Amino acid sequence: MIEAAPPGSSRGRDVWLRFRRHKGALLGGGFFVFVLCFVAVGPALWTVDPQFIDIQARNSGMSAAHPLGADQLGRDMLARLMAGGRASVAVGVAAMLLSLLIGSLIGVLAGFFRWIDGPLMRLTDLFLALPLLPLLLVVILLFRDTLRTAVGPETGVFVLVVGVIGATSWMQTARVVRGEVLTVKEREFVLAARSIGAPAHRIVRRHILPNVLSPIVVSATLGIANAIITESALSFLGLGFPSDFATWGRLLFDATDYLQRYPSRVLWPGLAISLTVLSVNYMGDGLRDALDPRTRGR
Amino acid sequence: MKQPCLTIAMAGALLVSGAATAERGRDGHLGVIYWQAPSILNPYLSGGTKDIEAASMVLEPLARFDEAGNLVPWLAASTPTVANGGVSADLKTVTWTLREGLLWSDGSPVTAADVVFTAEYCLDPAGGCSQLAKFDDVTAVEATDDLTVEVTFGIPKPYPYGPFVGATSPILQKAQFADCVGAKAPECTEANFKPVGTGPFRVTEFRPNDVISLEANPRYRDPAKPAFATVTFKGGGDAAAAARAVLETGEFDYAWNLQLAPDVLEDMQAAGKGAVVSSFGTLVERLVVNLTDPSPDLGDARSTRAHPHPFLSDPAVRKALSMAIDRNLLVEIGYGRAGRPTCNVVPAPAIYASDANEDCLARDIDGAKRLLDEAGWRPGPDGIRQKDGIRLSILYQTSANAVRQDFQALVKQWWSEIGVETELRNIDASVFFGGDPGSPDTYQKFFADIQMYANNFEGADPEPYLGGWRCGNEPRPASQWQGENVPRYCDEDYDRLLGRMAKTGDLGERAALARAMNDMLVRDHALIPLVHRGRVSAHARSLGGVLLNTWDSEIWNIADWRRIR
Amino acid sequence: MPVYTVRRILVAVPTLLLISLILFLLLDLAPGDPTAQLPLTIPPDVKERIRQSLGLGEPIHVRYLLWLQQFFVNEPLHLLSGLTGLDLAGDRARVISWQTRSPVVDIVVERLPQTLWVVGLSYVIGILIAVPVGIVSACRQYSWFDQLGTFASMVGFSVPTFFSGVLLIVVFSVELGWFPSIYDTTHKVTDWNGFLVQVRQMAMPVTVLALYNAAQISRFMRASMLDNLKLDYVRTAWAKGLPERTVVLAHVLRNSAGPAVTVIALGVPGVFAGAIITEQVFKVNGLGQLLIVSIQASDIPTVQTLTFIFAVLIVLFNLIADLLYGVLDPRIRYD
């Protein structure tokens, strides 16, 4: 959202200046950039194929050839952590954005326009009631082959996984945002804006959205963690990426059986997930403070 | 903790049976954990292993298989054979005689009428009996007197031990199930949850998909057994948790079917609380090769015999794929003591197991490359072999589980070494093994090039199993995609051997025929056997008498289990 | 407000019917098969006969109407008969599970206690931790307490229960031997020792779930407190010299409870839905385990009944959340 603002605009610069003053946000942002580099640039520096099986090295500990050791088949853990991060971060961020978009849209619409509140909230009830697993099976039955031929197997699965996670996790955001909108829209400044005849879209953009940012930011941080973990559950059920395709959640799941013997194997993916989520959380905190209209200019 | 338990057990034993059987129930409580929880205790309404094995503590058949796969009389006085006159000379009639003095756990006598009723119960067309195949070709089941039953088949049966044999076909009590026949079968919840049986235990509480509480059957035929007064049969969780409860925390005495990575299991055993046991039946993990074209462009003719596979129909390719696999390593990584590399689809019993295919055990990458070169498959610019514009690119599917994922990754790498590209796919087991004709992902539809799963045959006779691969038995749209011939194999010579086996009664000749058919299947590489899989279970060190049995219920001899002090 | 409540309840009936239809269609379309778990040694034609005996040969609208009748007419009649001792139901068919061949509602009733004990208690504890932590974190933003709380809740939320559960078992059951790793659902609390056994076997699953719930709720609590602490009326209250306790508890808390109330209300149906993974890890075998086992076995009557009961609870608690919103913030007008 920071990037979206034109560089020259005073509002964008204002937000950026305030974001920079927030120590936690800077630290979180810095770490997140590091994670992005690790997963995006890392594979170019550490060129071991994450799927290559070096059977002699299986279950080996840290060594020059395998800095983080190798798994039960002898695949390099460092390479798998990088490749896995690529998938997990991409899925986490994309699914979170999708779920945030749907959730905020529905929440704002339902809260702001009374006539559409009922139908939208009943739709939310329906989605809350749908059991995830059969839904996934149906989605895969209907769309997997179409997507596979349209965009290739791995991109197809990516679109599917992001779509499914996004489409089944927006309800909480929608309910919370709606509740906040209901409160905010009765506040004096909104009533004032309305009384001077401001169009609805401007009221929503200028007055409502900035004031319901807090729950959206919290949803975003929780959403990333949720997406990364849901993805691991999906691929174990045979509904996500192919089995030799590493993701953080997957690495953690596969290593759980080896918890006592090779604790480092659960440590790295577990740490990666937690720290990424933590960094997003701090960034979110900073971003919310920076965008908060009530504290701006103080 | 031990002392009060013992006292209660003694008191319980005295209460139920009086002085004459003071030994029963002397060892107190037994805890068994199955990571799949039993749903029902009527084997005729559920074919699931968990349900059948749980029911085997209560319900018993006329004869069953021991841990070596031999038929032993159980409720019957002896096993009928042609030699002892129990099986007629034309192989069409079998006469079973019950032991004398058998009682149901409610005190009523077991009679031939119960056996006859059991057949009627299963054969009722509206009942949806899971064990119907055990009664194939049965035309009549009649009681000739209180203890004698005659089973008549429509055709000569060289192997007549289907009905009433093994844990899948036990005897039900007529008095309890008389009103539960046919469409009414599912309504008898009480009977299905607490069947009256002849076995060493009877149910006191049944919580479906959770836990069963049992107590010693006061009218069990051996007054000194069972040694345990009560049993808790817990279900649910996963294999690792079940193993932990026996091997590491000692909360339970016996854990079933621990399909875990061998090093994980060994670490747990090192805690010293329990022992891992394994035993081999006929289960073989195999690759099935699609001999027909699964291309989506073919529409209704996809994966049918109308279109042979573009490259897997070439025997050289199939053989090369098999040669590239290191079966010893697969066993080492996936199964440890619970697996053996194999080149046969019929790995046991010993007389049926062929020894003519052992050359597959040694991995031979160079040989595989040479074979492909000779057959005209040359590496293309991307390293993948091709011929006439056809690339050796394989879609390899299986049902999702941890060991199979490792196998997939290994096999993919080996095939890439010989210039074959592989895409992996995992499918949820409830879809893969389901028969939904609307789903493209069932193992029967086989919309992939190679798939991997395990299969076995029941009891000790491979004839029906080998009969699966006959011409015309392949799944296809006309058969609603039902049929056991998943590779779509068809060979007239094979069918001829099958025809001969159906008419042969002599065990030696039958074995020779079975070996010949097995050799045809694996030398044609329609099936690529990988691992002969055993059953692995674990018991507490203090539990004695466990004889792991893969031919029948695993806990078939629970009456003999005891506490070692 | 009463008019609004009545209208919402009236709308709920067709909504729920529609949800039940969509659930049924979804389950029917899903590519599972009730005979998939049977061994491959059972031949395909026998499996086909099993499917027929389960009623799968009937067209979908017949099966749906049958379920509607069984659930909405026959089950209440059986319930009434049970309560009054009169035979009102006759031999009307109940909703029968395909796996166990027994009435689904009976299984649900049997499993409710352990689910409510474990999942419900963990939810209550989660809330009891989350609310004060959220409040203190917000009042002392960026203090060491806040930082620690943030860290703990983020780790609590981002470490999946399939891992944290196993970790607890390895530490507390295997290494230390304090708690059992297998939950005994047949255990009955009759005396003090029995109660201690119950506490011990609940300790680990409740901890895992409570942490997870607390993490989520405390984040929403903190964020919304922070928002309100900056508002004018709070500044006014400070300026008037009111003590901190009064400002926070009397003014800010009430006005910032909204998001937390929504999240808490949304989570209550989840309590009844059980916690699938945690129940599996600790073998609690409650409603979550029932649902997942039934889905894996394609036991459509059970899955349909369970999900529909959840749908009723979801609609109900969303209504409650909306009403609470109105109470907490009188400015909100629904009518």
C-alpha cells in the first residue's frame, strides 16, 4: 500500500516518514526484505537443486556440502528452505491479499449500505458453514485439469491453492470490518461529510477505510500465518503442490516425526514461519500507525 | 498401581465364573490401540480391517489361518478336506462339524442353525453384505443336524474355504440378528455394536469411532482363558502416536499397524518399554503401468484398450523403468524390517512364490540406458529421451502418505538418470481408492501413466487375485470403470492358464500354475513389484503370547495373551 | 431491536434451508466414495452392491428430501418420544451414519461432553488470557510486556497445532511422564482422584488450544483498544483527571470490545465443531474427529448433519454478535 502511493505526493511521503520513525516496523520490514532476498536471490547463490537426492548424505548434520544438513532422503535442507520459502511466502502473501480484499470489500459494503447487509452477511454465514475438505475436493475436481492445461502444473496449483485459501478465510475479516463500519459511520465526521453531500465512494475512501484499518491489519498478519499453515495441510492431503515440492509448512509437517532425533529439522522451518509472521506483524503495526488519520500531523 | 488392579481382577474373575475357572481374568487389564478407530463390530456390514479385527475378539469363524498361513479348525471340530471326507470328490460340497458344547456369551448353545443363518444374512440381496465374495458360487447352506452344516457350490471348488473361514466371515448368533436381515440390517444398532459371540471377550461399551470396552466372556470354551479380565480397545490418532503410547510412555500394551519410517520406530523401541514385531503376508507395494493411452484428448476412449499407450506399450521402456529402481534402498528407507525387496506380485505363501525373477533386485542404470538406446529412444536436447516426437514424460500418481512420497521422489530421480521425465501427483486416499465414476482420480480410471499402491489377496489362495488380470476385466466406461485389471493387461496365454487353474485341485499343480502366471505378469512389466510389505506392530515387554498374524485378524489369539512378570 | 431480532430469526429459516441444500449438493459433488476405505480384496461388484444398499442409487433430490424429512421430522419426534416416554415416532427412520449404521444424532450427543470439556474450556481460558493481555498491551504499547505478548501470540498462532501438540507430548508424556498422551473418553469423574485424572488428561490439549485462541483474540483486542485510546473522548477523560483504571475499564474497554466480540462469537460454533487436529493428536475423539473421520469415509449423512448443526450455530451466534454490537454501541441502528 505504501508503494501504491505516487512518490511525489506529500501524503505518500508523509506516511513513509512516519513509518520510518517506527522502530519495530523498520526492523520487521528489514527482516521481511531479508526473507524475500533469501528466497528470491538465495537460490541463485546456493545452486543446489532442492529436489536432488544425495542418498549418501541422508540424515546428515551440518557440513560444508549441506550447511543445514540433509533430510531423510538426502535432499539439501538449505536449498529446500529457500525453495520452500518461495512457495510459502508467495502463497501466504497472495492468499492473505485475496482474503483481505474480499473480506474488506464485503465488510465495508455490508456495513455501509444497509440494503445489502442482509444478503452479504447470509453469504458469510454460508461460507462459514461450508466444510473445507469436501469443498477442496470439489474445487480440485472441477478446476485442476483446466488450470493445468491453461497455465501449467505448478502455476495451476499455485492459483488453485491461493484461490481456495483466500476464498475460505475472508469471513472473519468481513464480519469484523462490517462491525467497525457500523460504528464509524454513525460518527460525527461521517455524518458531516454526508450532510455536505459527499458521494458514497469518497466517504468510504476518505473517512471509513482509514478508520477501520486496525482490524484489517490484524487480519492481514493472522492471515499470512493461516495461509502458510493451511497450505501444508492441503499438500499433505494430496490437494496442494506435488509431494516433492518443498514448502515451509510441508517441511515442518514432514519433520514432526523426526522431532526427537533431528530437532534441527523442525527448528529451521518453524523459525522461518514464526519470524516471517512476526515481521509482517510489526510492519503492519507501523503501517497502521503511519496511516492513522487521528495521529497524523501530531 | 499394580496391587489394586490385581485385586479387582481377581474379584472380577471370581464373580463371573466361580471356583472352577479361577484362572480366567487373572492378569487384569489390557490396553490395545488401533490408530484407526472401529466404527461397527459386524464384519458383514463393514469390510474395514479395523472393524474386522476389533470384532475378532468377539465373533469367531469355523476355521481360520494361523500365523504361518495354515488353516486351523476354530469353532469346527476339524478342517474338512477331500482326504477326510469333509469335501466331496466332485469338489462341490463341504461338510463342517461344530465342536461340541460351544456356548454363546449369553449362555445359549451354538448350533448349525446359527451357521446357516449367517449365510442367509450375508446372501440377502438388500443387505449390502461386504463379504459377499466369500460366498461366491454357493448354492445352498443346510444344517443336516444340530452340529453339522453342508455347503454346496454350483461349480467344483478346488479351494472351498471361503464361507465361514477367517476373521472376515465369522458366525453370527441367529437369535440376535434374526430381525436384522436385508434392508433392516443397519437398523440393528444394538446388535451391530454389541454382537453376542463365542470369542474370549464380550463388549460392555461401544463408542463408535472411539473406544470399545470389553470384559472376559464368562462362557468362553477354555475355562483358563482369557488371562485378561478387561480390555480397552482405543482408536484414533495416527501411527506415530500409537507407537509412542506403547513404546515410549507405556500407556497401552499393543499397537497395531505402525507404518512409520524404520529409524523413527527404532528410536522409540530404544526407550525399552516395548518390542516391535513384524510378519509378512501377501501385501506387495507395486507400480502399475498403464498400457493404454491416458491422454485427455481421447475423451471417452481415455485409458481404454482402444488406444495403446504411446510409449509404455513398448516393452523395452517398461523394462528399463523397472531396471532403474533400487528396491533394496526403497526398503531401507521406507520399511526397514517390515519390508523385503520383491520381484513378484505373489510373494507368499512359499509354494506360490516364484524364484525366477530375482534379477530385478540389482539396480542396473547402464543396462536400462542401453536398452532404451537399442529401442531407439535417444536423449533429446533437454536430456529427455524421445522417438518420433514422443517424449518419455510420465505422470506418476499415488495416494498421499509419507512413505509413498519418499518413494515417489526417489523413483523420479532414478528415472531422470535414464532420461525419463516424471511429474508427481498425490491423491487423497478416499478419492483414489473410491469408486466414484464422476471423479477422474480413481485408481481404476487410471488417468495417469504410472501409479503406485499396495494390494494383497485374502487367505492363502491366489486364484481370485490372479484372475483379476484376465482380458475383459479392465475398468472401462461400459463397466462403470469397475474391474481389477488396472494395467489393462490382456494375454490369451495368461487366460488359458487361469482356465486350467480353475479346474485343478492338486495343490502342487495349482502352485506351479500360479507361479507361471506371476512370471508372465512381471516379465511383461505390466506390474513392477517394489516391496513385499509386512505388518509391523508393537507390544509392551510385559505382554506375552503375541503371535503376529497377517493371514487373519492380527489379534487372532488374544485369548492366549498374558502378562509376563 | 426486538423487531430486528424477530426479522433476523425469520430470515434465518430460509437461509438455513438454502445452506443445507448447498451443503448437500457440495457433498454429493465431492469425489469421495463410502467404499473407498474397504480393502482392495473386496471385489468391485460387491462394493457396488454396498453403495446401492446405502441408497446411493436414488436420484439426488430424493436423497435430499429424505434427509430433510429424517432430520426435521423424524429426529425431533424421536427426541420427544425419548423425553416423554410416549411412542410418537413409531418406526420412522432416523438419520443413519453409513460408517457405523447407527443414528448420527446419538453419536453427536455421545461426543459432545469431551468436545465441550476440552475445546470449550480451552476457549474460555483463551478468552480469559486474551482480554487482559490485549488491554495491558494496548495501554502500555511497546513496553516489554507488550513486546513479549506480541511475540508469544505470533509464535502461538504461527506454530501449527500438529507440531506444538506433538512437542508437548514428547516433553511432558515421554520425557517427564506427567500427563497421559492418550485421552480416555470413558473416564468418569466420581471422586477427587478421578477429577485429578481428568485434569491431567486435559492439561495438554487445553493448553495447545488456549494458546492458539488467546493469540488471535488478544491481537484484535489490542488493536481496537489502541484505536480508541487515541480518540477525543479519552483525551477528555484524561484531561478531567479520571484515574487510569476508570478511563480504561469504563470508557475504552466498552467501546473497543466490538472486534473482539465478533471474533469471539465467530469462534463459539467452532467450539462445537471441535478442533480437528488437536483432537487427533491427543486422541480426544470429539466432534472434530467425528467430522474428519466421516469426511474421509465419505459418510454423507453424518457430514451433512454435523455441518448443518454447525451452520445453525453460526447463524445463531452471528445474530448474537450483532445484538451485542447494538448493546455495546447504542449509536448503531439496525432498524
